[in-house]
Amino acid sequence: MEQPATPSVPQKLSDRDKTSSSKTKRKIPTPQELISHYQTQGLDAQEASVKVIEDLQNVVMRVVSSNSKPKKDKFLIDASRKMDSVNNRLAVVDMKLDSKPGYLETFAIGVASGAAFNGISSVLPHVFEGIAQIWSSVRTATKPSSSS
């Protein structure tokens, strides 16, 4: 009965390295070292490369699955909820701004409401008088001065 391979990463530590490994982290093997390790186990270069990639994927999945802490998940869920709330409020404000009338529409609404309350004959003279005053103010402000 054949024993399963112990580590997939070669561990060659001398006596000096064994004492210093307790104080410092173990050096990560290079891809070439991993490929040569699998080649010494009887795999060809392509199979060894595939095995190294599989090991890398397994390590990445273990790291990703072990780092999902409840506090981070809660923060992400809370941030996502807040972003959705802000987005919804912004959409409501945008709809309200799009539904507001412009200057001409507002003026027409004012004239129509004044005519509805007071009758058309009493509103139109006031409207024309206001327009005439605005026109004369603009004309005097843009008239070149005659001080020459």
C-alpha cells in the first residue's frame, strides 16, 4: 500500500535553518523550484506545471475562504445598503428636478392662474406693464453712455 505524498512543497532545512525558522518566516519556494520538485517525483515538465498551478489555486481558495470574517461581511453589507439608499434618494431628486417647469412654463402658469382668479381683462394689462418695465430696464442698462 502506497503512502500519500507528504508535503507538496519541498522542505530542505539545514540545522542552521531549523533554528532560524522558528524566529522568521519560511522562504516561499520559487515556481521553478516547485516544478523541479514535482519532476523529481517522476512528472514531466507540463504535468509538474499543472500540479503547481493546482496547488496555487488550492492555496488561494483557502486564503480567500479563511479571510471572510463576519465583521468585514457586516461592513460590506452595511456599505452596500447605504449606497443603495443614496442611489434611490438621488433618483427621486433627479425625477423631481426633471418634472419642474422651466422659466417660460412658470411664467405661463402664473399668467394663467392670474387670469383664472381675476379674469383675463384685469390680468393682461398688468402683464404687459411688467414686460414693458423689464424691457426698459434692460434697454437703459445696455445703452451706451452719452458722456463723450
